[in-house]
Amino acid sequence: MLALNCAAHTPSAMMENAMLNNETVNMRDDDKDEKFVVRFPMGMRARLSMAAKASHRSMNSECVYRIDCSLKQEQEIARLKAVIDVLLNGGTPASNVVQLSEAGQ
């Protein structure tokens, strides 16, 4: 009996076999996404589940959304630190940086 989880039945192996035989390959979109297993600290899964329900997202979508937001925030924090460094050193920020007076203060 052939085991269904053997290497010949992985999506990449099936794709390779189909390409060798000049067959059309139809893969679901989620088969193209990278997969990564995460271990949550105790209680985090429940918190994430509640947040996902409140946002009308799947738990996977909520995880991806939260990770994406945190990466964007890191970029913004780095940009703001650079502006602060320029201002503290007596320089003027680039023209595309919003000044406090322009921001309504």
C-alpha cells in the first residue's frame, strides 16, 4: 500500500512530475503560499482567535495582518528616528517630511 504522505505526493513533486509529462498543473492558490508553523505562548491563541472574530478575519489572516503591521511600524519608527537625528544635529528634514506646523500644531 502506498503512503499518501510520501515524498512523491508533495505538491512540488507532483508539479515536477506533471511538468515532465507536459501535463497542465492546477494548484490552489494556498498551495503557492509559504507555510510556517508557529507555537503560541499559553493564552495567545485564544486572544488571537477573539481578535480575528472581531475583525471578521480568519486566524491566519489575522496573524499575517498583525505581522505586516508590526513590520511597517518598524520602518516608520526608523524613519522618524532619522528625522529626529537630523533635527537634533541642526539640520533640516527633507521636503517630503511633514513639519509640525503643517501637521496642525
